[in-house]
Amino acid sequence: MFVKICGLKTPTDVDAAVRAGADAIGFVFVPGGPRSIDPESVAELVSRVPENVEMVGVFRNQDIDEVIRIARAAGVQTVQLHGDETLADLAAVKAAGFTVLRAFSADAYSKLEESERAAWDAERILLDAVEPGAGVTFDPAVLDGDFPPGDWLLAGGLRPANVAELVALFKPAGVDVSSGVEASRGVKDPELIRGFVAAAKAAHSN
């Protein structure tokens, strides 16, 4: 089970995620939110991250040239596009040398035309609730069992106490959490991070 801890902002956050065994850590570059961080701060934090841990920059409806500039300045390897970005946007980010994770709300993914879905399903996909970071799960009935065919990630309302149940229900290749490992909005809790990673990894082995 691939586990991503998102919305990290401090050395304590990063160290807790790495020690817990996270496969990826995410930094939010969307302006104005409680988890937002600047690329200069991330450039200092990434020195704490081992090479085997994927570093992801999260963006939402931002100019693609600016996305690429920020990702380079921060030193992340992967760009997560979490808005209305197109396949052309994704191709531009790939051409700049980054891997890409395309996030959809479950509702938006369910409404894709068959031809659109076929194109997106060739990419790495994350399915989230309607409002990212709100800590709310989505109803699996929205997708009627029609989940992405590849190694997709599940997000939205995951917590240490429910991740095993939701992994069993959705059967994703990985999970992504942010608010579910916070002591308060935007403030990570190392114990919850440890508990979440352990529960997610155990769920995959059952």
C-alpha cells in the first residue's frame, strides 16, 4: 500500500512522515490555505527526505508556467494537479521533467465522457471528495464500482480509524491523507501520522 502524507509544513512534520514509513510527502503550493507553503521553505525541507520517498507539489488551477517554476524552485519530483487542468497542461508539466498525479473529485471523474476517461485513465489518478482537505469521504455509489484501472490513490476523509475499512471498500493502490492526521486545521500530529501509516500498511496485508 502506497501512502502519501500531504500538507506538510515543518521539519517535525517531514521527520514524522519519513520515520512512519510514508512513501510520499506532499507540499501545498495553492495560495491562501492553512497548509500553504512557499517553495523556498520546501527547498530547505526536502534535504531531510530520503531518495526513496516521493516529494509532491500540490497545485490547483494555477498558471502552468508558474507551476513548473515553483516545482523547480522547491525541488519536488512530482506535480499534483488538483483543479481543472487539461491533458495539455499535464503534458507540459511532463515535458518539463516532472511526473504528474492528476486529482479528480469522485463526482467529476464519474462525469467524464468515455473518451475523456480513456485518456485520463492512462495517467496516474487520485480520487478525492468534492472539497479537497475538508476531511470528508465520498459515496462510492457515485462511481458505481467504476474505479480507475491503474495504480490510483484514494483521498478524502481518511483517518487512522477508518483507512482499513475504506481500503477494503475501494481497493486503491494507495491512499493520501492530510486533515485526517491533524491536531487542528493545518497542524499535523506526529502520533496520528504514525497511526495512519501503520493502519494503511496493515490494511493492504489483510
